[in-house]
Amino acid sequence: MFSEIVKLVSSLAWPVTVFIIILLFRREIRESLRWIKEVRFPGGSVTLERDVKNLEAKVEASKSNAELSQYIPPLPHDEPMLISDPLLSIAQFRIDIEREIFRLSQVSFTNTTPDPWDVTKCVQNLSNTDMLDAELAQQLISFLQLSEKAIHSPSTPEDLKVRLVSLGATIVTTLRRKRKIKEARRDFEGHGLWHIGRKGGREENRYYWWSAVAASIPLFDYSYDIYKEALEEYNEKSRKKHELGEAFPDTIPVLSLKEFISLLKFRERELLRLLEIKGSWSEFEKENEWKWPSEWGNVGWRGPIIHDSLSQNKVEQDLIRTRSALNSLRGRLF
């Protein structure tokens, strides 16, 4: 009988000990469990696979914006992506996304911008305004969470890493486009170029509008879609303010795709003219001024072709972007 009691106590000793440890350290254990987000097994992670698949479906569903396939702007960073190391690519896309989020926060005229180090709060704040729609905001948060898991988990399958690289490329392109649209809309609202030199109706201002768009093409990322959507947003906002009885500048006409292409060609000619200058630096700097075609008449203003850090290299970069946009848009026109 005694030996049986000893056996019973011995069999209960370990479970009781474990129970006491759990009871004593329940708070610490609970905090640790908060970081356990997935169940791992040989060959991958159930949760990560499921979440990546869900995000892929959402991103694919939101690809109804045809302009993404028609013109894709360059990535914000200059270095080529290291696809041979997907984790480095994921980390780079994460940095690009965070940079775009903070730059988009700077465009918004709100005084409620949160701590700049809290990316999630920045996204939530932007989604509460017209700066970011709820769908894209959720995609951003999902990618940031998934990239964090993939980077810090040594067992992340290679195929999931590659899929996250693809998702990062799509999301950062979408976010950059969104940011450029908001920056352009703000320029339409506040830059005197769009308001001061106007003389009358659309026809009277035709070449003035052409000059303003030709000079502002880098602002639109050399994209007709960004220009058009930003201007339509501005015009819609103008109409709403007018309906409320507020004094607000008149709407600005949206140029056609054919007109935009003609202005890209004009910009190309001006950049080539600038590159042909073989004289001194002062001569090169002096020639960095628009020479409007004589058939445009008196446009009423002149300004620099290259605004910041004028150099031959900067002109060449602008020319590459201009020609890239021309090649893309010509295909759409015909």
C-alpha cells in the first residue's frame, strides 16, 4: 500500500511542479505567447503561407488600375534589387514602403501625424483621411507584418520569400503612385504657376497650360495617369468648394493623352539642346531655361528646365525618364 502511494506521489510530482511554475510565471508566459504567431512544421509555416496567400489575393483584386501595367515608375531607391537574396529584397521593399508612408504623411495637411517611428499609426492616420484608402492601408499593414516574420524567421520557405518580394514590388509601386498623385494635387492647389498667368478661357490659355505641364512633368513622375488623376481630384475639390459658396480658383483643363505626348517630345528636344552645350559652365547654366516654340506666342513666363542640382548627369537622367515615358505612352495612343 505504501509503495503504491509513493508511486502515485511520484507520478503527480512533475505535473504539479509544472502547474506551480505556470501559476507563478503566468504573466511572463502570457507575454511570451503573444509573440508566437505561427505553427511550424518541416517544410514551412502554416500561418505565413496562409497570410501570404490572402495578401496576394487582395493585391491581385486591387490591380484593376490598368495604369500599373501601362507605366511603372522606378523604385525610390537607386540600388538594383538583390533578387539572389530575397530577404535583402524584402528588407529593401520594407524600407521603401516606410519611406513612402512618411513622405505621404508630409503631404497631408493634418496636425495629427503620429510619432514618425510608428509606421502602423502613420498608416492608420492616413487611412482616416483621403490620403489612403482602407484597402491599401490594410495591404500595407499586412505586408509590414509578414515581412517582419519572414526576415526574423530562419525557417521561412524560399518560395514564400520570393512571393513576398513580388508583393513588395507591387505595393511600393502602388504607394509611390498614390503619393505622387497627392503631391501633384497639392501643387495644383498652391503653386502660382497654375493660377497667376492665365488670361481667359481654355483656348486663350492653351499654350500657357502646355508650358505649365511641360515644365511639371517630373512632378507627375512622367506619367499621364498620375497627371490626369491628380488634376481630376483637384477639379472635383474645386467644384465642391464652389458649391459651398467658397471662393476658389477655377478648374484646370485636363490635356489629352496626345497633347501630353507632344509635350514629352518637346521636353526631349529641350533636354537634347541642353546636352549639346559645349561651352563653359556659366553658358550651360544660362541655357537651362525654357525656349518655348514661336507658334506658342507669348506664354508669359520662363523658368529652369532642371530645377535642382543642375549637371549634365541630371539632364541625362531626365532624358532617359522622358524617353521611357514616350515609349510607354505611344503604345497606348496607337
